[in-house]
Amino acid sequence: MAACLISLVSPLYAGLPELKNTLSNLHEHLHLKVLGYSSVYLADYQVDSFENIHDIRNDTHLEALAMVMKYEVTMDFEELYTQLHEFQSMEQSKPFQTRAEIRLLSYEDRVMSRPSMHIPHPELIERPDWLVPAGEVWPDFDHPILKEPLKDLAGKYQGVPWGRFYAQGKSVLEVEG
């Protein structure tokens, strides 16, 4: 058994119903044991993004609902990563689907960097819409590379305008684990 953090970010225009639907489908397909939910945050900030290594960084405005879930899993890292990737592809191939983003942020204290597979996720500490909810749901988890608790790392966004509390995750989404 291992614990992991998974982020779910859904466009604001899709609202809580899309967040709830994606999370419900995730639980149905991957059979994950829920250990905790963060609150839902309304993320509203400029982000640097690039589509691939050859692109020049572009400023993009992010306006989305974001939360992080802590799960207990029986799968090894590679299997979980593959299943999450397949799930995301399946969800996005459905007609009329909004593009909810699902990312594996951490898997215990595992550290790995391959061309298409990184753990912990390299953007975890750069994206407040991931780090703040992660610090809420697993505050004492030490980042495997930085060796600092998530709650301390998330503190760098205190007072920085990146978003705000939107709703209680567990009570609003009412998803069984």
C-alpha cells in the first residue's frame, strides 16, 4: 500500500458538476481508497506554459476549479501513472467533454525522472492551484526532493493573489471512496 496525491483541475465554466463527474468516473475506474480531500479552490492567475520542449513559454490565464485528493493505492507507481494517463485520455475522448486535468503529484517519497514520467510532479511547487490544496490535504508530507513539508512550501503563496477558497471538497462533491 502507498499513499499518493492526485490533482484535479477543471475549467471554471464547467463548474462543480464537471469536477464531480470526473472524480466519480476516476473512482469508478481506478478503485482508489480515499484518504482525504482538499477544499475546492477557484484558481485565477497568469501561468507560464509550454506545449512541448520546442515551444517558447507563453503567458496563459488560468481560471479553473482545483482540488487535490490523497489516496491509498495498491498499484505500483508505473501502473498508477499508466492508468491515470489512460483514464485522462478516455475522459477527453468523450463527446462534449471539458478538459479536466488530472495529474499524479506524488507517490510516497518516490523520486523518478524519465522523459515522459516524473515524480514528484516537477510543477508541484510552482503551481499554487496544486501546492496549496496538497498542503491542506497532506500538510506534513515532506517533498521528496526539497525535504520540506508541503504546508511550509505552500506558505510561499500566502498573501499572493492566485485564487481563493471556493467550496468544501468532500461536502460539495459527495463522492464515495
